[in-house]
Amino acid sequence: MTLLLTHDDGTIRRKLLDAVESAREAAVRDAGDGTVGDHVGVVHEDAVSVTHLFDARLPGYRGWRWSVTVATADEDAPVTISEVVLTPGPDAIVAPRWVPWERRVRPGDLGVGDIFPTEADDPRLAPAYATLDDPEAVEATHEIGLGRVRVLSRLGRGEAATRWHRGEYGPRTDMARSAPATCGTCGFYLQLAGSLRSAFGVCGNELSPADGHVVHAEFGCGAHSEVEIEARSSVPVAELVYDDSLLDIDSTADTASTDPVAAD
């Protein structure tokens, strides 16, 4: 076989390419009359086999092709049929790529009574009894009495922080940009524990739209605990005020008429 691959002058390849009718007959025998269309191409498999492609005329299989693989042993051997299969073409309508069910679940899909088990090797979690190089994970493992088998790993905390930072109560939202102050300076801000305490907390103000949600320290809303409204009169008042309730009487004119000097 090695000599055949090395010294082939193209005779075998031409022989395989010319076997269009043999490939069509094989497809018709396998698929039935009227289901095999025009010859649309050839795919080179190796030195002794090629695959001929024919349009499929099956209802519901628009764009699909009959793929007939033919082969031969040498220049003098006959061309034989290896297989006949139905394969999708470039314009074929095919099912979407399979996605495991645990990857199809999205936030908000879990309902009452639904159960979503966590994978045993979930990278977001780390064994609570393990000795890790992560100080926060080690600190979490010392929570004796809580009965937690696993705690958030460094990857899990990083993903949660990124998700919260970009979420509805992150620092880049419209509400945060228009707030008078940030949550980090609010009295209703309940700081988280662990490595996330410097950036996240929970809102405890029932009047805030973020009540009960994890918020970024730089998030904010109009219900900040230190917001003060300056009381002003609804009537505009000028800074310079004249009190005209009292009148001063100028007696200059009367004095001038009685003054003897002025009379002369």
C-alpha cells in the first residue's frame, strides 16, 4: 500500500472520480427512486477513496445530500461502494448544537418545587475541610458548626462579584449615576463578610428599590440615609428688603418758611 500511495500517477484518482454513475445507482438502491438529485461535488477521502455528493429530494430534507463513498484497491481492481449516508449540506436545516440541560438553565428558570443539583466538580465551590492557598477560603472552612460541605472558591466569588457589579444594582446604572450619594455612605447599607465586604453589601431600606438586594458600594438611590432637603420659601424674596411700614417726615420745607434769615 505504501508503494501504491507513493507511485500513483493519478490513474486511481481519475478512476474514482469517474465512478459517478456507480455511486448514483448505489444511492438509488439505498434511498429509492426519485430521491437522488444532481451530482453536486466530490470529497477526497484518501488516496484510494472519494465521496460523491448528490442532492437529496426527500420531503423535509431541503439542502441535504446523499454521500456515497467509493473505493478501489489498485489500478486494476473494480470500484466498490463503501457506504451511502444522508448528510447535511451548507444550506441544510439542521437541529441546533446539543447543549446539556444543566447549561440551558438560566437565572429565573428555577420555580417552586424545582431541583437543580450542583455538579460534584463545580469550579465555583471548594471543599470546606480542604487546606487551600486562598485565605478567604481557609477562613470559611473554620466556620465550625454551620455544617457546610463546600464554600465558594476564588473563582466562584470572582464570578459573583462580576455579575453583581454589572447588574441592576451596580455602579454604572442610571439610578446610581443620578443618586445624591453612594450606598457605601448610607446608614441602611449592610456590609457583606469575607473578601467581598469592601465592595458589596445588602440594602436594608424598605423605601429603596434595592431593598433586600446585594448592592455595590458605589450604587445609590434617592433614599440615602443622609439626604437632606433644604427648606426654602416658595415665594422668591430679594436679598435687599425695604421696610416701608414706617414713614419718616421731612420738615425742611416748614423750617425754611419760618426762618427769619431765610425770610430776609
